[in-house]
Amino acid sequence: GVRRSQTQGTFAAVSSLPNNALIASDKRDNTAFYAASGSTFYRSTNSATSFSTAGTLSGATVIRDIAVHPQVAGDVWVSTDAGIFHSTNGGTSFTLVSSTVTN
């Protein structure tokens, strides 16, 4: 499962996330973390102590990856089976940018 540490030694489980969750951190806001499992997107505003569900990714059934802009707080990109989604408000809402995804 997902675990976190504030002491760089003792880890505690993050019970508000599924065991297989993807995780990304916001480099401009050290309290903001983003996660995903299946088609559900989660957000933490308390340094990953807990997560709650956030914006909807319309039509997506599988979230494949999360990327956070390294210089812009709250700028989140999500790759799904339905396309690429973008959020400028920390995952509160998403816009479908492209439904065409190629390798």
C-alpha cells in the first residue's frame, strides 16, 4: 500500500488511498499531492496525510499517469484511456485536451 514519512524513518499507511494508487507531488506547493486509481482522481492538501476524491475525468475508465508542472502550482496533466486531461486548479476540474493518444 501507499505509505508516507515525516521523519525519513518511520512510515505510516495512507488509508484514504487504494494500494495500487499512482502518486505525484506538486513541486511548487509542498502540501499538494495528487493520486489516481482506476478512474478516480484524488487530491491531498495536507502533505499526503489524507486524500479525497477530486475532479472528474469524463469518459475515462483507467488513469495511466499523472504529471505536475514543475514551475506552476496546481497545473496537473492526466493521461487516461479516454485521452489527456489538464487542470489549472489542482485537480478541482479537468478539461479534455486531446482524445487522440499515440505511443
